[in-house]
Amino acid sequence: MTGAATASRISPTDTAQAARLALSARCTDGVTSTAAFFDWLAERQLHHAQKTERIPFGELDKWGFDPDTGDLGHTSGRFFSVQGLRVRSDFGAVPEWSQPIINQPEVGILGLAVREIDGVLHFLMQAKSEPGNVNGVQLSPTVQATRSNYTRVHGGSSVPYLDAFRTPEPGRVLADVLQSEQGSWFLRKRNRNMVVEVGPELQAGEDFCWLTLGQINALLRWENLVNMDARTVLSCLPDWDRVDGPGSSVHTGQEIRSWLTDRRVTHEVVTERLPLRAASGWRRTADAIAHEEGRFFSIVAVHVGSRSREVSSWTQPLLRPHGQGVAALLVKRVGGVLHALMHARVEPGFVDTVELGPTVQCVPDSHAHLAAADRPPHLDLVLGADRAHTLFDTVLSEEGGRFDQAQSRYMIVSVDDRVPVEENAAMRWLSPSQLEDLLKYSGQLNIQARTLVAALRTVR
């Protein structure tokens, strides 16, 4: 049943800010033309040529396995470690399992600098290479750094533009919120997502480029170009095309908040850290930690040579998924407003048990052994969608600093009365304004959903 939306109070400042963002979103060329951008990107790809090679664990430098627990960590005790986790849950087809998980307790900074140039807001994007990227250089936020990076634990160079985000001027912050990362691969990992307006004193260095929001939105449709960290920060921007008022939402904001709270208290998820060597069903060889049935993911080791990173060469572990993921939103119009079917998902690494994810989020290869009834709902509908109903369909990379060759197919598929899609206990239709309201707070939308929110704003 369609309920009246609870209108949020929009201040004059918010309205002016939305108008500035809307203008930037309409500008498909800026101070850097799109042609000049691709020339710049090609040059940066050559400059940042990076060589990543698989190596045995025994060749890791300053990384090693704890003799008692088998945990894999750095000798400094910083960066991250790979530990074991036992999970018991009433969500999904498997009630109990053990797995390796990345424990990185540091909160990093993902920051986008925005500046008005010739009357139009431009965003300072960075050409950044990561060892796990399928194609080397991708477009990242202005600042993308863990605490270990910007405190220079590795002894490398300083992080450009960091001060704009550590000490932002009052009234210049467009977004500032802690957001989660992959809850199936990270243990309680969060980063500070920030958008800060700067003045003309901030100039673009050779690895940086000013782009309008319209240019960035167009680049989201290029495979493996806009990286995961840039996408999550973009999703935290205020919605420049917000629609409020009676009939603009299926459920009120209070109904959505109450439903999400209910899902969190309804599900029982018990996680227990355990020694990595005690993770049942996982085997360690000289060059990988892998599941005994070859599913899910492996932990591998790599050597990285780079002319352009904070240090010129290093070794590290990476998580390598087995198979390409699918993250898809089903959308439909209600009262003329596009709504997304969000799925309250349980993942063991979430701080708060449940976050809203896409309608479909899975690695199909990991579910191939399950009975049809246990396959993710709507997966076949999404994969079988025709071109006319597919609004967005792009393969994008996940975080290349911790994951090796991790890619997901991000999709937005429209449905209508010919293919009725009903809500259930775990799914609700949300409007874009409700998604924006939730994104002002930590732990509401997972990282796959945030990529799709950024994409959704390009198709309305």
C-alpha cells in the first residue's frame, strides 16, 4: 500500500547546494574536455605502469604467519592481517561456517575535493594504480589513504591534499560519514567518506584532473574505470534531483527505519574470531589459502613493482575472489518516481549485523552447487533481462589494494506490471530521497548498494 512520505526539511543552503550539483551534473564537458581527459588518462597509465606477480608466501617481505595462530600479518603490526572467523547465522542457506577474513581496524580517508571553476563545480579526481586492479590505473578520489599510509608507516612519500580533509574549513563540507566496506571479506572495516569544497589555492597535480559531475557520471559506464572508493564517496553527495512530498514513496521514512531495525534484532548472527589455522574447510599451501572445494576466494601473495607509489616495490597478501560478482537493483516507478528494491542483508563483517544491499548481490559461481530454492531471489530475472529494461550494466572493480582481480557486474533493471516483483520480509521499495537520507549515517547501505546509488542518479 502506498503511504505518504515524510517530507524532510530542506534548508535554503541545501537547495542552493543541490542547484550547484545539478548544474555540474548537466555539464558533460568542463575545464578538462572529455577528449583531453582520455589523453591524460592514457599518459598516466603509461607513467604508472605497475607489475604485479604472484609469489609463494615464503617470499613475502615483512609479512609472515604467526607460529601459534597461523594468522598472516605485517611485522609492524599495522596495515591489516588475515585471521580466521567462525560464523553462526539464521540468514541464508548455510547456518554455520568458518572463513579467513581481513582485519583492518584503521579508519582510512576517502576524500573528494570540489571546486567551482567558471561557475561550475568540478571534482578533483586522481589517476591511481593498485596492485589488484585488472587494468592498473583507475579513477580514484582526491585522497584515498589508510591511516598507515598517511602516517607513513611504510616510510614512503606524503599523501597529496591530505590537509584539505584533516582540517576542512567550517561550512565547506558537503559530506562526511563513516561507511562500511565488504562485510563478507572485511571484519568491521569502515572508511571516512568526505566531500570538501576548496578554493583556487588547490591546483591539480600531474596525477589529478578536474572533472564535472556530468563527466564523472558518464565515466561510470566505462568498464573498470571509476574505482570503488570514488563510487562510494560519490554516493554520499546530496541528491541534486531530490523529489519529496505525498505519494513520492511507497513507505514513510519512519516505516523504513523501523523495518531495518526489526531486521537487525530479528536475525541472530554470532561471530567469533579464531586462529586462521583453525578455519575449518580451508587449506594453506605454499602459495595460497583456499577452500577445500575451490569456491569463494583464496588468499594469495604478490610482489608489486611501481615507479609512482609511496614506495617503489613491496610484497603483500591479497584476497582473490573465485568468479565475477553480480550486484543488481530492480527498479520501478511509483508516482512517477523511480524506486529501488533494497535487500536487508546479513554479512558477518558488518558492525551492525544488517545493512541494505542491492536486490541481488552474489557470486553466481559460489551458488552453483545449491538447490534452485536456495539461489538468490531474482538472480535469474536480472541475468535474463533484455536490453530495453536494462538501465545500467557495467563491470566495475572492487578495491584493488586488498583484492586481486575482483570485479562485479553492476546492473539496474526496470520492472513493470508484466513482471510483478513483490516485497518480502527482507526487501522494501525505497525512493532515491530515502536512500539519500540513509546515506547521511553510517552502516545503512553496503558498499555495493552505494555504487548502485551513484549509478541510479545517472538514469532517472
